[in-house]
Amino acid sequence: MNLFLFIFVLFLAQPSYAETDLSEGYDENTEITVSGVVIDISSQKRGTVILKLRSGRRIYYVVTAPTWFFAQHDIVFRSGLVIEVKGSKYFGRDGIIYIISREIRDTETGKRIILRDLQSRPAWGRQGMNRKQP
């Protein structure tokens, strides 16, 4: 009975690990560029859009921006979309490879989505929301 309770509590704690992983900071020292196909799109508790990206044999979970940011800029992701992602790679406690994205480029249209500025600050943060667009 105690083993069952332990496993149940452990199972409930798993989402909190994923949530804390998403709060990892952007590290320019781990910046990579990866191209691949979007195979799944999900959203976390705080509304962050996560793209599951297949690049060759590897799977990356691309941490992007809040859903409202994409809605505000009329940006829609879909499965099958081929993109190039530039961002900070890290391994989550769950063993998954995450990329905190700085920039996403649609390889078909060439359109670029800038998610972080040169100081790695999110475009949807206080400075990003108040910044005037040219």
C-alpha cells in the first residue's frame, strides 16, 4: 500500500519538474541552430507554446513564447511545418532535450520570428511589449 502511495505521489510530482525546467535561463554558451519538422504543438500551464521538433533521428522540445504573443502577431504553427530554430539547448531533468528559442525561421517562406533580443530578453517581456515596431 505504501509503495502504491509513493508511486502515485511521484507521478503527480512529474509536471512540476517540467515546469521548473521551462524556467531555465537562456545561456548563449549553449546556443545551437537546428532545422526540422514540427511534429506536435502543446502549451504548458503558463501558456508557453512548446514545439516538438524532429531533426533527423533526434527530437527536440522547442520552448517558444506565450500563446497570446503568437496570437497578437498572427503567428500559427502547424504539424509538418519545416523550421530552423536558433536557441539555447539544455537537458531537462526528464532527460528530454529542450531548446529555449531566440529565433524561428519558416524555411518555406523565409519569415523570421524573433523571440529574444541580443541581450536574450524575451520579446514578450516588459521591454518587448512596450517597444515600438518600425
